Amino acid sequence: QQKVQQSPESLSVPEGGMASLNCTSSDRNFQYFWWYRQHSGEGPKALMSIFSDGDKKEGRFTAHLNKASLHVSLHIRDSQPSDSALYFCAASETNSGTYQRFGTGTKLQVVP
Amino acid sequence: EAAVTQSPRNKVTVTGGNVTLSCRQTNSHNYMYWYRQDTGHGLRLIHYSYGAGNLQIGDVPDGYKATRTTQEDFFLLLELASPSQTSLYFCASSDQGPNTEVFFGKGTRLTVV
């Protein structure tokens, strides 16, 4: 059973629009979250991490974490065609010797 | 930027065949990982290691062996390949534990016919 769930499976937004991606963990031990982006033919690359409740902004990307509900979201403002990619959420616990668990991914298409 | 190199990039093998996927990272990272990526399942961890000679079991280890021969090199072995192991395989590395950025290679597309 997947411990990290993402929604929606796919998303289409117009160029310049706002894209919102969601991620929920079913394991309360998972308190640390990352967002990764994967372009076609490439491996995933980290976008940003969020470890504390609230918002974290990096350029056009804003992540929001609610630890009580184990929910994290990623918002991309002013979406560009180059943002079209597969986005993964990853969650981890604090203990060393463990690892990040990835979600099923959200496919984002930005339409010019 | 961290470099993770996988080989081969594409591989076709027959059912019951032996396959070895290779991975080298050049950033002296302690942790190395093998993931498989399948539509509808995302990325699932097969095996990982936190140093030469160390091996840990991930979430989907059945049918796979792995070996970490040096700090840099991590291998994934399929000794009796099955069609269910047709997938896109990624090697990755990270400096410390689960709360640090994971760096991925470009992937190996494996087809078992």
C-alpha cells in the first residue's frame, strides 16, 4: 500500500496560470517532505523541501505543509510550458537509516 | 552538481536471463538507492546502502539482489529475470539520511521478453 498519495493524477493548466498539486501521507512518522520534478527522459530532480508547518516560497514555487493532517501542497504560479513534467512528493521520518518514500506522481501539462 | 551515472541506458533480456545494472556516483555520498518507476506506482525503493559492503532492503526487494562494492559503485542484479521486472530503473544517491536531497541518474529502461 502506497504510504504517500498524490492528487490529481494529471493536471492541465494554461500558460501563466496557477497549478496546485497535493500530497498526503498515511504514516504519522513521516514529517519531512520534498517535491521532485521529472522531465521526460530524465531522472527526478529536487525542487524544494519543507519541514515546518506553513508556507515556503522559492521563486514561482510555494509549498505548504500541515503536519496535523500530514498534507503538503505545491503551488506553481505563472506556469510555463517548461514546467510540464511529472511531479513527485516524497516523505521521510527523522531516523537515520531510513529513506524517502515517493508518491505516485502528478503529471502536469502547461498549455501555451 | 551531484553526478550519478547509470549503465546501460537500455537493456533487453529474455525471461530467466541474468541482468546487472550498474551505477556510479562521484560525490562521495554515503547513501545509494535503487528505485523502479512504473505508471500508477510512482517510484518504489528496491534496495539501498549507506556504505561500502552495506545493504538494506527497500519496499519491493523480491527478485532483486544488490551489492555496494565501493563508496562510488552500486549494482542491481536480476538473476532470473521475469516480465514483471520490465520497468524503468533509477539509481540515486544522497549525502546523509532521509532528510537530504536525493540525486538521481538518468535511468535504465529494462525490457524482459
